[in-house]
Amino acid sequence: MGGGSVSFISCFLFPTSHYQLPTYSYLPMNAQLPLPPNERVAISLKNLLDLAKPATALNLRYRNVRAAQSGNYLSHLKGRGMAFDETRLYQPGDDVRRIDWRVTARTDKPHSKVFREEKERPLFISVDYRSTMAFATRGVFKSVQAARLAGLLAWAALSQGDRIGGQIFGDAGCQELKPRTGKIALLRFFNALVKPAYNAVEVNRLDQILARLLHHAHPGSLVFILSDFRGMNAAAENHLANLARHCDVVLVQIVDPLESQLPTKGRYRFTDDSREVMIDSADKRRLLEYQQRFQNRQDYLRQLCRKLRLSWLPCATTRQPIEALLSFHGRVLDKSST
């Protein structure tokens, strides 16, 4: 990327407020756009199936979660859910809160509900396919990186006998998949990643998506949200807080290198097809402002996770997804063994 004027097709500038995030894009002027391999811009079923072998190194069963970055905040493990098993006659020592009042009234004898611990833990993976994710200057599209991460997590859940469910959302809507066990559930999730079947309800704002997630993720689930988290607002924060009360939540933020730092030489034009902004990277003040806005956004997400006791994993579009997850879970396992 040399000096000179540059036209932008899908890069992002961060405004001062993290609640207002317009999108922009990137392409050098007078340059031939290289045709990247298909797997860099779109995920395929073969790509997802090929993740089976590397996923064997992952372990989703841990007792404590710490952020992969600074902060060292813990998340409470909510544990596996309790499923209703049967109703039987009340026995001395039974918890009175579990008395089945309907059966007791019908039989005129006290009965208690008996619950059993679920053998498998639901894994719920929420994947962002909105237009802001269809972008990269290096590596793969953010949407592809999110899908690869989701594929690795799903394979790991299958190998551990956990249920696999998910949510894929884009500008056209949202698709939810109830947690199920086995290879059929895995393939169903993979097919949704490759070709989502969005519902007719127009839901594309992040707070709307999180509101739906709150209703579909079962208590006790391990929830991964894979996104660039554009569009965070007070309502979205509130939904995350409610979700974290009953589930373990991990925010995986997909980031392109250009979002954190502009090239150091040249003049660049940013456009979203309706507005334009010119930036001369020789202007140190503007360059520092750009970098500071990105840092402010990262600080905001880090502090939000600390406040809500969530886990946070930034992952660049240039990074191997298995390396990111192994680094994250490796630190988790190290902490849980002490």
C-alpha cells in the first residue's frame, strides 16, 4: 500500500461515541483488485468439515473463565441445567420449594418434583453476518473468521457430548437453532453458517439480536458471541447483563488490522457511498485521533466485560482461529488447575 490518494470500499472509521458507528471501506485507487481465494470471502461446508482435526485440541469444559487480555476478571460458572425427571411422594428431607402442588391437590397427598442434572451442557454460538462483517484488508473476511471460530467450537462440543445450538444474524434477519446433540445437530449448524435461512422478522440491530438470544439460550449454557460488536448501546448492554445472570458468556471480537491503525504514509479517502472523508496520514493529530478512537472502543468493551463478568477474546482477521481459541482456553485451564 503505497503513498498517494486511496479510495475506500469497506474499511471503518470509529467516531468518538461508541454508540454511533458508521461503516466505510478500502481499496487503493488505480490498483487492480486481486481475486482472493473463495475461502477468504465466503465459508463453505468443506472448510467447516476440515476443522474437525484441529478442534480436537480444544477443551470447552473449564471451571473458571478469565479474559485473554488484561483485566483478569472471572466469570461465574452457572453449571449444567437441571431437567425435570419425575414426580413422587414427598419424602422427609425433600425441599419444600419442589413440592408439586398440582399433583398434591389432585391426590390429596404431598408429592415432590425430582430433577436430574443434564449430562451435556448446551453450547450456544451466536454469529454476526451483518454487512460490517463482510470486510477485510488482510487475512479473511470478518464473517469468515467468525464462521471458522464457530466451526471449531461446534466440533469441540460434539467431541465432548455437549449439545450444539446457535444463532446466525445478518442485515436480512436472524436464524436460531435449538441445542441438539450429535452429528445431525453439527451439520444443521454448519449448513446454517454456509447458507442462513433468515426468518421473516426484520431484526438486525445488535440490541434486537441480543434480546432474541436471551430467549433462546438455555440457563446454564456456554454462550459464544462472535461479532465486531458494532451498534452496542444501552439496550444491548442490558440484554448482555441479563444473559450473564444465567449463562457463561464469551464475547469474541473480530477485528481487521486497519481498524486499529492506518498506514503511516499517504492521503486516503474514506467513503460509505454517501459521505466522504479525506485523511492525510502525515497529519499526526488526525492519525492519533483515529488510533485513539479504536483504543477507546477496546477499552469500552473490556470494561463492559469486567462490569458484567463476561469473558472477552479479540481475534484479528489475520490470526489462525485455532490459535486464538487455544490461547484463550489454555489460560482458562491453567487458572482452573491452581
